[in-house]
Amino acid sequence: MKILKYVLCSFIFLSGCSSSDSTDSEVKKEEQSRVSVEQGTQNSSTNNEIAIPMLKSGYDGKYFLVSDEKKKHRHIIIYRSVWKDETVFSKDEIDCKTRKYRSLGEGTNSLDDLTIYPEKSKWVDITEGGSSEDVVDFICSRK
């Protein structure tokens, strides 16, 4: 995020200082390219992912919503957790009415490696202060 802020601040500064339209155009293209590369690095699975804010958990990993299929007050989601050593894809069902969730599958390092469990797990309560609380809060606040 610091890099993105730096890139944007540099872009604004360079745009204000330049008097040539062709130079502005070149700078904009270069900055857009840098932002695209950074976003591609963060979202290697898909460009349509949405960052899930981890406000309560304090985890070092970054979480991204890959898909969300809503049926009444329940959501079936796939999200990506990015850690230093690996990336984990999880498929969960969330019940926003009861604030419980259950795991439907998991895989590492590639969405293609997501294994759907043959049987759904039991519904569990969120862990206060854990990543499950942040994920459930985010999903249930979406319209």
C-alpha cells in the first residue's frame, strides 16, 4: 500500500510539473503500468478480487474475496489468503443471520488446487478477534 501511495504521489507531482501533453501521456502510461503490475502481484488469481479488510485479527496475511454467491442470508464464498510462504484458497458457507460458517473446501497456491470436501463440515461460531470474524463481518456487510 505504501508503494501505491508513493506511485500516486509521484504521478500527481510529475503531472503538475510537466508542461508537455506527450510527456504527461507517457508518465500516465508508465504509472498505470506500475499500478497494474502491483495489483497483478497482489491479485494473482483474478483481477476481480476484492480486498477483505482484516481489522480485528491482526494477521500478517492479506485476504481477498474471489467469489460470492448469495442465497438469502447465506453466502458461499471463495477467498484467498496470502502469506509469506504460501497462498491458501478457502471455500466457506456463511450464515449472516446466525453469524456462523462452515468450511466447504480448501487448497494451496492455486485456485485449481481447491479441493471441495465430500461432506460439508458442521456450522461453527466465529472466533472473536480471529480472521473468521473479519471475513464474516465483511461478507455480511456487503449488499
